[in-house]
Amino acid sequence: MLNAAVNMVPTAGSSYSGVIEQYHDVNGFILAERPATIRVIGQAPVLGKNIFDMTSDGTTFHIFIPSKNQFIEGPANLRETSAKPIENLRPQHLVEALLPPETLRETGVLFEEWDTGDSRYYILTALTGEGSDLRIARRIWFDRGDLSFARMEIFGPGGRLDSDVQYSDWQPADEISYPREIKIARPHDDYRLDIHVTKLRLNETLGPERFQLAQPPGTRLIRLGDDSGVAQP
């Protein structure tokens, strides 16, 4: 279990526009539980007003945007992108960065050393598939100085780099070390999210109701990944 107060700084490319770009940074809260359950609430600085609330159970995600009176839902593994930036910033992107798998479950692993400037790393490249379908699934970087988890790259079909996550400022929390700075880059979703953890509690009990997000009455329902493509009033 992870329960964190955070500051989030979103940036993006030229196609990024919409509700989240109105804020240089976003304060918020993140609740996460293995294997794939998460809730993220983003609030406007100073005012403390919610600008988004999103959840995922690993199968379906939901996003509520109060300023647009929209409630968005779709499959967690949805790969298609949207011109609307808040729809590209999906909770499942965060859970895979904040709670990476504890063990390597892929087909095979390659080991290498890498030096860049003053930094030196061990790199594990995890492969998936078999035969001619063998491909890179993840590349995991460890700092050779202290063996801390420094970076994780996640690849999709065709060698596409889906996610590039960098970790730094590791500090103890409940007898476990956890990074206070996490930088998530999603090149094909056209955004980057820098997360600074300000308060952190690990392994506490969180009731299932903390991860529930129901559609507020009167909001417009938008279903992503629906063949009909129809938004429900």
C-alpha cells in the first residue's frame, strides 16, 4: 500500500492543451495498492480545489473532471491516444511507475554495464515472447554506486518506448526506502509528469472504498475504447 501527498508538474508537446495546462503545478494525493489499483486526486495550488480525480483497478479506469463536468471511463490497457490531454494522463501510467513489479517475470534477462559522464549503471534488459517474436519488455537501470533503482523503460509492440521513468532522492519510509522524486515521460502520449513526494506512508491498511469513484449525477459520460464512440449525457 502507498499513501502519498505529492506535487505534480505536468509538461507536454505542441499538441497538449486543455484543463491541466492551466496550472504550472498540481498538488494532490496518490493511493496505490498492488497489483494495479490506484487513485489520484489533483488539486489547484492555494485553492485546494479538485481539478481531476481518477482511479483504476487494473481493468477499467475512471476520470472525473469537475471543470468540464465530464466523467471518462475506459479499459486500463487502452493504447489509443486522444487530442484531449487529460484523457492521455491515465491512472495506469502512474501505477506502473509507482509500484513496479518486484520480480522479473519476463522470458529472459540481459545484463550490461553503462557509463555516461559521472554516472555508472548496471542495466537489466527484460525480454518477452519467444522465437522470432522475442522483444524488449523493460529496461531497468541500477546506480552502480549504491545499487539504487534509478530508471525503468517500458516498451510496447515494435520496440515502441511507452514509458521512461526516472527515480531519485531515495529516503527511508516505514523501514523501506522509497524515491521522493519520480519523473515519468510518455513520448507517444505527448506528456511528461514530474512527481515530488512530500509525505509518504507505506503498508498501511486502506479500505476498498478509498479507491471507489462513482459518476457524479448530471455529469457527461465519455467512454473511451467504445466502438460506438458515443458520449452519454
